Amino acid sequence: MAKKVLIIGSGLGSLATALRLTSKGYEVEIVEKFHRPGGRLNIIEKDGFSFDMGPSFFSMSYEFTELFKSCGVQNPLKLNELNPLYAVYFEGREKPFMIHKDLAKLAQEFAGIEPDMERKTRAYLEAAGKIFHDTEDIVIKRNFNGTADYLMQLSRVPWKHAPKMFRSMWKELDGRFDSQEVKVIFSLVAFFLGSTPFQTPAVYSLLNYTELIHDGYWNVQGGMYQIVTKIKEILDTRGVKFHFNTEIVKVHQSGSRVTGFEDANGKIWTADIYVSNSDAASFRGKVLNRKKYDTPKLDEMDWTLSPFTIYLGVKGRLENLKHHNYFLGNNFEDYASTIFKTSVSPKKPYYYVNVSSRSNPESAPDGCENLFILCPMPDLRYKPDWSDSEDLADNIIADLSNRIGYDLKANTLTRTVMDPVHWQNNFNLYRGSGLGLAHGLNQIGAFRPSNKDEEFSNLYYVGASTVPGTGLPIVVIGSRLVTERIEKEHAGV
């Protein structure tokens, strides 16, 4: 008889793990707090528009290829490669910088601004590429049996990379480039990790390599929610049962084994093996009542930015916007050093604008565009009061209107605003942190909450706050790692 696995949460980590486990003969059941699957990888459909709720692009597309191939199914996703990758608008500069994968074309964008740009960029990316390839199989794509095992594996990484573990990404860029604009643009990848380049170790320059050289950026035809839709279709054919509007609040145990999880209505869900796709740190604290993860200790950890998001459907075509756009001010260092710990909404915020109707016209009615605006904000430890969220949205929309020369407010057909409180309540994101635990040296590898529970022999974790970390392809890798653990420890049991 097939062993049964109960998965808590239905984000990408859950779906990918379910796909792998059903391929190996396990029976899988999924419970989810939200009213549909996907977690942060979700969709808003309103007034004829559809919006990517969270992630709007990804790199390392080959991890999705591996996922489907390893599960014996053809990849159902049709991908769009983005090139140029994105446009960056600086305050006071009308023309944006277009970020091309072709380094010669990229250098032309900075002619007269960054001398010898192409040579400097190639040297920087070559070093970043070496970090990526020297660490991916040692640090990212493997399980660790404790801290000693992790440190032993880490010793296999060439020592030439060690200095970059102890200096910031900004310091690394500052030593390689002259212009503020280039340094700011290359440091934007730190925000993908939910942090700033002044806090992010220089080893994460490898993300510049993945975007410009290794694989680039991709989105999905039909919208990012197609990832969820297509995987769920496969899982439905395999008999996976989904239960929505179901929040897990309590664990039942017998010795070192979980015997069930209880939901908010008192129903107990049972299985042989359990996988939590809820945040691996806060779940241990809130549901398992572990002192190591109680609220004071969780608050001492480093968490990623909170998303403040606006979903705007407008009439008219915004031809001067690309699929991905960044709108920045001229005080980057001051802004980045204060934004994550302020209790006041910024008057001149930095923000990202995704116009998925550029690549997927069906996401907006004819003659219209859909805008997803993301502004990184402090989490709820620092700014618990979001009564000003609509005013902040007005401020951002007015600023964007001014910078693209189009009155968005006058042409708005639909508008939805989600502040960090919404993100916390809808998806159980601790303090509204959008990407879970941050990726400082004390919170990666074996220093990150493990994907195997430290007390229960049949409880595992997948998702952004466990290993190997945050990001869609990284979570897909995480689904492979947790499946390997389950197979090793429970096959034949």
C-alpha cells in the first residue's frame, strides 16, 4: 500500500514536491489556507484584467525542465525569454538604461558614463560565474547532515572566493566600476533576495551572472500562474486531493512521530509522512511551539523585505514601458540603508513595474495595459501601521505618471492594493516578509532551518525559508532535496 504524504500549503515548493512524490508512488494530499493553490505565485483576476500577484519572472529555467523530465512528463510551460532584461529609470534622466544580455550593446548604453564598460563587465561576470559553478553542487544542490557536514562541504569551495563572503555586494561593485548608475543597476539583484546590496554578501554577484550570461530571465506565456495551473492539472490526474480555506494550527504527536495536524475548525489530518510548505521558521514556532522559534527569537532573525503591491488596469497603450522596469531616485545609498527599518512610508519611493501585457496581451482587454507595481517596504516589526496604504499607492502612481508622461489615475479601470498586512494574513508570511528568511552567512546552508525536522522523524519542510533558499528555481531544487530525504529515510519502511 502506498505511503500517504500530507503537504501543508500549496506554493510552488508544495506542488513540485507533490509532483516528485507521486512519480515515486506516494499518495499525496494538500491542505491550503488560501482559497486556491500557488501561495505567493498567484493571480488576481478583476474587471477583465489578470495580474501576476507575486513573482513575475525567473532565471535558471532549466530547473523546471529537470522537474518535469524527472517526473516523466513533458514540460507543459511555454516560456518567453526577456531581452532586454529590463529598463532602469533614474530620477532626472528621461531615457532609461536598457539592460541587454549582449554585453557590447549593454556597454553602448553607458557610453560616456562608464569607461571601458564591456571589459569591466566581462571580468566581473567571469568572476561571478566561477562562484556560481564552484558552489552550485556543493552548497545549493545538496542536503546537509548538520553543521559539521555543511562546513566540511564548504571547505571544498575554492578559497579564492572566501573574501567575497565577508564583504558586501556594494563594496565589490564599488571596486570594479566607476559610475553610480552601473553600480546601482548591478546591485538590484540583491533586492531579489529581499535585502540590500549593503547587507548582501558579494558572493551573490553570481546572480548577475545568471541574469546576463548563464540563463537570463523568463516569464510564462499566459502568465506566471500557468506554472501552478499546469502542475495542478498533472496532480489532478494522479489523484492528489486539494483542500482550500484550511489553516493548520496544531500538531498531534506520539513520541518522535507526528500523528496528525489539526486545522482551525478542529479537524485532524493524518498521513504517514508530513511536509510543511509553510514558512519553515515561523511554522516551528507558531504550530510546533518550539522555544527556539518563539516570537522574540523569530524577531531577532534577518527577514526579507515586505512587498507593497499595486495592481492597476489602465486604458491606453504604454509603449515606453518594457515588460520589466525599475524606477529609482538619486539617493540610492541613503534610501537603501533606511527603507527596511523605517516606520514612515517614503515620500519618494523606489519601485518596480511589471507590464505583463507586453508579453501576454490576453492579460488585458484590447487597448489596455496591466501594471503590477512592487515597492519594497519594512516588515511589520518596523512598520505595523498601514492605514496610509492608499495614500502611498496614490503617491507611487502619481510619481510613475509624471515619469512616463501618462495620467494613470485618469485612465484607471481597476485598482487593487496589497500592503504587508494583506501578505501576512493571506499567506502566513511572518511579519509580512515577502521572501522568508534573508540570506546572510548565518542563515544559509546548515544555518538555515533544515528541511528535516529536528524532533519528528516523519516531518519535513520545503519552500523559501528552508534550504536552499528563496526564488522559484531554488524552491524547485528544494523540492528535489526534500524528496531525496524522504526516499532515503522512508522507502521500504
